[in-house]
Amino acid sequence: MRSLILILAVALAACTSPAPRSLGGTSLRWEASPNFDARRPNLVVLHHTSDRTLDEALITLISPWRKVSAHYLIGRDGEIVQLVAEKDRAWHAGASWWGGNTDINSSSIGIELDNNGIEPFAEAQIGALLVLLSDVMSRHNIPGANVVSHADVSPGRKVDPSALFPWRRLAEQGFGLWCDAPLPLAPEALDLTLTLAALGYSPITPEASRQAFLLHHAGGRGILSDAEEKALAYCLFNKKSLGTE
Ligand SMILES: [Zn+2]
């Protein structure tokens, strides 16, 4: 009986395997393994909509002509709207780079916050975001450091969420990296571009990456000296390396 079941299982697997295909002169055949599950996101990218209302943002995010979406949209009142299943690839990041990954849409969850870009983020909205992040990140086992901004992954092209976004508050809950003063003195030879690249920022556009890093991590700290910028990047690098966030 057991061998009959085995034969049936093998026959079924054979039925579901795609036909062999040719790669130039090299043949490729299927041997379907049962050992797999759905691919999972490993990064969360936060955005602001630049819109005045949730309904205005929704029109854009569900219009077949606009070709943009996100997995979630959070209103100023804390309402969470899901637009794309987490297993599917939402179109929120566009041309992007993070840690050498150039297809951020394939590996991330995109969350839009309804905000016009110059207003403070509403308390109810941030509360809802924290609840959503806790749920998403625990289900997919996403490291705490892997919460970034659209500006981080698309430097020079995007500046959302704005400098008013409360990154420090998120980090207190374990979402994203943050360093407070006093910062450790960075080694004299430390290269800012390389350190930012180790955090994930693109080394292809170093000045744009530096600006994105400052928008995210130095918002509200005023102008930093070169030494302070290096100290900040060094502190974040240490936190990321140690997995303390
Ligand atoms: Zn965005």
C-alpha cells in the first residue's frame, strides 16, 4: 500500500512538473521537490503619500493607469487599508538600491502613510503603524534594522517620509536603527561612503545617499560636522552589525 502511495505521489509530481526546456544548447529538466514554501519579504519600506486625504491617495494607488501601489495605506485617523496581498509584489519603490538589491519591490512590504509631506504625522497613524509593523515583522521574521524609508532606497529621487517622521520613536519599539548622542568617536580612517554602503545605502550616488542618511538619521539635529556624520554612521553600523536593533 505504502509503495502504491509513493508511486502515485511520484506520478503526480511528474504531472505537475513543467516540460523540459532548452537554454541555448544546454538542457534543463525539472525534478520537483516538495520542500518549499512561499517567498517572504525581508524589508519594510515606509512612504508618505503627499496627498491631502486618504481618499485622494486611494484613487492613485488603485488606478490601473497610475501603475503604483503599496501593500498598506494608513490614514491620519489610524485606519489601515490593505491594497496588495503580502505574497504579491506591490509597485511602491521603483528604481532602488539597498545593500546591492536593486529590486526592492520583490523583497519588501510597502507602507504608505497619508501625509502631505509638510505636516506632522498624526498620533493615531503612528500608533496604527507600530501595530502593523509588529504584526508584519514577526510573521515574516524581518530583522528590526530592516525598516527603511523610500528616500533610503531611492536616494536623489525620493525624499519620503519627510524629516518630520518619528524614526526615534519607531526605534524605541525595535523598528529601524537609531543612535542618540553621545555618539562613539569613529576611527579616523573611516570612510563615510563605505560605511553608508555597509548600512545598505547605494555607493553609486554617494552624495545623494549621504543626504538620504541625514534626512533619516539626523533630522532635527541641525547641521552636523564631518566628524559627527561619521560618528553617527559608525554608531548605526555597530548597531546593525551587532543586531541590537
Ligand atoms: Zn514613496
